[in-house]
Amino acid sequence: MINNSGDPFHSHELFLNALDFEREVIEFFAPFYGFDRDNLWGIVTFSGTDGNNHGIYFGSKCLENKTHKKPIVYVSDAAHYSNMRLADLQNFELRLIPSDIHGCMIPEEFEKALVPNRPALIIYAMGTTFKGGIDNQDKLNAILAKYPSIVAYRHVDAALFGGYLPYTKYRDVVNRKVHPFDSIAVSGHKFFSMDEPAGIFLTTEDVLKNQNPYQVSYLNGNMPMINCSRSALAPLKLWWLIHHVGEDGFTEQADGMLERAEWLKEKLDAMGWPAGLEPMSNTVYFKRPNEAIVEKYGLAPDYDERLGGELSHIVVMRHVTKEALQGFLDDLENSNGK
Ligand SMILES: *Cc1c(COP(=O)(O)O)cnc(C)c1O
């Protein structure tokens, strides 16, 4: 049994654990998201959802501590459903903001929904689930700037895109020095291709200081995170990936994914098959093909009246080769537009 119950940043080595490795993993990833190592706290999580759970929980405690008011959670209706589930679980008033046809929160709708006398816990979706839209942080921040009385906390849900974006020319979009945010959640089993669900959650010392401390004597410390027992194997696997794939490997993998996503979009365009690919995205969405093709490739369904109704998408991950995509394109070609 190996167990990472405890805080990787204040570890006390009471039993067999990988807390030092966990801390190294967090410290490796920190600069890619614009966190300074001397103002950093984070953990390896069980999943992207677990990271979002920490983002909402830490964000709300931080805001409540500073304002003595309960925040309102704002997230777009195209964001991953875990955010809605977690706002419900944590009993927050949720404002679901309509998204545009690209899957991005509509800034004017955000402004209409803003409640001036309550703190705002905003979740920026970086890679919405179906269309791969990225919320426009500049425009949403400009709206917040018009309401200086609203104390805000920004959590970034970057479960999928947050894995690869730091290794592309789009890296600034997940850099808090360029676009300020307070915490970020990224999955470990998506871009980093771990063999079990896991993720990372990163935030600052300031946010950590504003949490409810639970001084737990048998663990020799204050336990800020939600879970007691945590995986010690997941940090070891991430540590292994960092040392065996590393920044160069991640860069090559990220470039390949985006290149193949663009290639797929161009092929669909050439075929005249309605398709979309948002900037910085590896997710190509298109008019849903016939049932046989949907079954064969396990395509996920969605529906958007504004784009002609039934849609599917392909998330171009590392294992989605050009050969596999070409097979799909051939099937589509042979389906006579159905
Ligand atoms: C996959 C995903 C999640 C959920 O992450 P899990 O690791 O599956 O819990 C949350 N948000 C976004 C944007 C995702 O892509």
C-alpha cells in the first residue's frame, strides 16, 4: 500500500508515499501555466472533475473569506457538465451563460447575468466539450473591469486543451501572467495519456491561505484538499512521463494533433461536408454522418439548431492517425452525403 494522504507542499513522511514526487510534478507544470514556484500550491487529482471540484471549493472559500458573502458561479452552457454538477453538489447559485455557435460564452449575456453585490466565481472553459471553443478571457475580463465592486475568482477548466496548449504557439491562453486566473484543472489521462483517470490542480499560496484549515493531528498537518487518501501511483506515472517524454515530446505530440485536426477539417471542406474547427482546437465537429458510420467510429452526438441540427465530432488525440482519419473520410465519401 502506498498512499498520498497529506499535503505535497507540507509533507511529513509518516508512511510510504510519493508526496515528494507529487510536488515535483506540480512544480514541473507550474511555469507552463504562469505560476511562480514561490507562490504555488497544487496536487495531483483523481481527474479533471476532481480538479474542478477543488477550483470551485477553493474559489468559494477564498471569496467568502474576503467578502463574507456567498459567491455566484458563472459558467457557459457549452462547458463540461461537471461544472454544473459540482456547483449543484456544493450548493451554489449557478448562472448558466448562453454560448455562441463556436461554443464560447457570450460576453453580453455574461454582463446581463452579473449580480453586482455578490462575489463572482467564474469558470473559464478552455476547450468546450463538443465544439472545442475557448472562452474569450479578454472580453470577459473587460466586462468584470466595469464592475469594480465585484470581487472575482477565476478558475480555468482546461481538462483536455490545458494538456497540450502550453507546448504550442497558443501557450499564452493558459498563462496566468498573460490572462490572470486563480486556479486551473487539467486531466492526466487525456493529452498526457495516462492509463487511469488522474489530473493536476494548481493554484497560488494566496488562495491556499484563504481556505478553511483543518488541523489534523494524526496526519501532522493542515489538510486543505478535499480527499484524505489519494493516489500515490498517479504522481509517479506523471513524473515518469515528465522524465521520459518531457517538454520536447509533449511539443511534438501537440503539434501533430493540431496538424492532423487541420488536415481533417480541410479534407471535409474539400468534400463539401459541413464542418467546424475552432482556433487552438484539436476537435473537429461536423454534420452527423449516417448511423453505420457513427457506430463504426463511436462518434458522440450533439445537436445545434444554429448549425443545421445533428452534429458529431472527432477529437484528434495522439492515437488518431491520418490513416484512421482517411478511413473515416473514405466511408463518408462512399455514403453519398448521408
Ligand atoms: C474531460 C473534461 C472534463 C472532465 O474531466 P475528467 O478528467 O473526465 O473528470 C472537464 N472539463 C473538460 C473541458 C473536459 O474536457
